[in-house]
Amino acid sequence: MLRYICTMGIVRRTKSVDAILEEFKINSGAISVVSLVDQLSSRFNKTTVYRVLDRLEEDGILHSFLGKTGIKWYAKCSGCSASEHHDVHPHFQCLSCGKVDCLTVNVRIPSIPNRKVEASQILLQGQCEACLV
Amino acid sequence: MLRYICTMGIVRRTKSVDAILEEFKINSGAISVVSLVDQLSSRFNKTTVYRVLDRLEEDGILHSFLGKTGIKWYAKCSGCSASEHHDVHPHFQCLSCGKVDCLTVNVRIPSIPNRKVEASQILLQGQCEACLV
DNA sequence: TTATTAATGCAACTGTGTTGCAAATGTAAA
DNA sequence: TTTACATTTGCAACACAGTTGCATTAATAA
Ligand SMILES: [Mn+2]
Ligand SMILES: [Mn+2]
Ligand SMILES: [Zn+2]
Ligand SMILES: [Zn+2]
């Protein structure tokens, strides 16, 4: 008997999956993988953290992007699924407190002569609400 | 006798400086550090390449940014100096041929409630003029 | 030509992320 | 409950981009 198994995303509810989802419940913004690995280092191996994040992204539960210095950040998706990630938006990093989060604003990319824009990564930096005195 | 020396940027015209500037004369777009190190590996050490690029950026001759995968790219500045880098613009990476270059378009960042935007990194991806059939 | 010090090469290192594989664990079926 | 087995994990080793310290070389001003 032949079975077609599509292995991707989260299949089993493990302790590491719960722990990582819990972090995103506590923290409403984006979380860097570096800090997540550090935070969970006593309970899970860094490889596990990287792999669980991968799977959560495949499932459309989290999405990722690179911060200013090239390290990876994850944030919760809203309204994405394993089949479609339509969660494209700018991210904002506070230069004072370092907090990073998703923006709901829509940045209009002007059409560029002789080029077809298919994707965009926008990272804004400045002062967040808490740090604006 | 005391002398105040401000060591930054290019002070001496060396072979590596000339070789790297030559690469940017040949190639009008952006060049990744990885490919530059590779290209020049028979003549210069990678550390030298990194350091010369640093200095050229300090001088306002080149500017740098990160590509989609987090590796560093450099491109020529136009109208910058050691004192002011006012060369902020989006960059475009072709998904077909991999070519990366600077865009002259002005992307308007909408004002964001309760936040002060002080900097922006915008990377667009799609098809370049050559790859648009 | 000489003295000075910027620039270079090299080797070793750092930080982020990945891979292969054996062992452990979650889950569905018996 | 027990069993069977694919998924998930931990570990160690690795890959890769970029950095650092230091002795040596070379550009330049005197
Ligand atoms: Mn986001
Ligand atoms: Mn540019
Ligand atoms: Zn802040
Ligand atoms: Zn192209």
C-alpha cells in the first residue's frame, strides 16, 4: 500500500512548539531568532528552535524577515495559511529600545520604468511610540 | 610636538584601492562583497577587500546595503562625501539574473501614527529590464 | 634617501545558521 | 493499553560571512 506523505510544517504538538508559540503570545512584536535561542537555551537545543520556526513559517503561523544587521526575526502572521503567505508589510525597528514590529501601513511602490516589481522588503527605523518621550 | 591625525577613509592610493575602484568602473550596478572577494582573491586577501570597502564607504565614494539573503553589497555613491551620506534610495534585485542596482525613484513612506521614521532600507525584487523578454 | 605610519597578509576567531545521524517522543492503529 | 513507526530532538560538526590582532610591507612626506 502506497501512502503519499507531505512532510512540511508542524505535525506533532511538542513541548518546543508550545514553548515557542508561548513566546509569541507574551511578546506581541517580532522576536529575533538570536534572542529566542538564548531565551530557550536551557530547555531546547538551538537547532530545534531554528527548525520549529521553519515549520511554523511553512504553516503560515509565523513570517520572517531580516533586521538591519542581517539577523533573522519572526512575527505572527495574521490571515496566512500554509498555501498562501499574503502577509507582506514593512517592519519597524526602534533605534532607542531595539523593539521590532510589523506595520499595517501600505507603502506604495511607484512603478519603475522597464522593470517588474514582484516582491519588496521594507525596514524602517526610528523612534517607537514608547520612546517618543 | 603634537599632531592630530584623523585616521579614516582612504589615505594612500594603493593597488587594492585602484583594483576595487576599477571593478566599480566596469560594473555600473552594485557588487556583492562575496563576488568581489572571489574576483580579486588571486591578487588580494579578503581582509584587505573588506577593509578597503569600509574606507571607501567612510569617504562617501561607495555605499552599502544588505541583499535579500543578508549578504553585503556595495555601489557607487553619487554626490556624497565623508561628512554626509545623503544617498538613500531603494535597491533592486533581479530574480532572474541576480543583478542588483540602485534605483533613482523616490518611495514615499507614509507617516506612521506615534512613530518617527528616521531611516529606511528598501529592497525590491522582480525582473530587470534585460530579463523582461 | 629616509622616517613615518597607513595598509596588507595571514591565521585565528566570532556569530548566525545548517546538516547528518542516532536517540527520543508523539500519535494513530491494534 | 500497548505497539509500531514516522516525526522531532539533541548533539557535534560544519558552512559561511565577516572581524581582529599582529608582524610585515609599502606609500608618501620630509
Ligand atoms: Mn511582519
Ligand atoms: Mn544604492
Ligand atoms: Zn523604542
Ligand atoms: Zn535580470
